[in-house]
Amino acid sequence: MPYYMHQIAFTSESWAKMVKQPQSREQAMRPMFEKLGGRLITYWFCFGEYDAVLISELPDNATAAAAAMAAAQSGTLRTLKTTPLISVDESMEGMKKAGSAGFRPP
């Protein structure tokens, strides 16, 4: 099953609610991933451009899009970015294929 990295930034209203009433967003989001046939592997809060980084395993890109749409429609996120992840083995396979692809530079 494919893996995905989700980077999210909360709205100031979301932060105000979480500061007033702390809650585990990891536990709140886990059932959504399971309902979509996948799983939430890890959830980290972070500093910088994004407030949290999640790693999930989902059946396919359409399901990853559904997860992103479900979270985005809530209005609690300022930004959401989903990145498909590939394993080292898959990247090695890609390198081998690229080497014989016949690309000709301009």
C-alpha cells in the first residue's frame, strides 16, 4: 500500500480552540484513515511553515485525495500538502528505468 506525507498548518481559530481545550489531533484523525481503508502511521507537531506532519498508508492516490479533501473541507486548516512517498527499492527501480529511457536533451 502506498505511503503519503501530509503537511498541515492550522488556522488561528483552530489553534485558539486547541490551546483553550487541548486535544490529541492524532487520535481524532486516526479513525478517518481507518475508515478509508488505510492507517495513520505517525503524527508529529513541528515548527516552521507547517504545524504538523503526518505519515499515512492509504490504498491509492484517489483515497489520499479523499483524505485531504475531508480534512480541508472542515475549515480548520490554513494549508494542506500531500506528497506521495516511494521506497528506496522503488526509487532504485526508477533509476534503472530512467537509465534506459532514451531521453535526449535539447
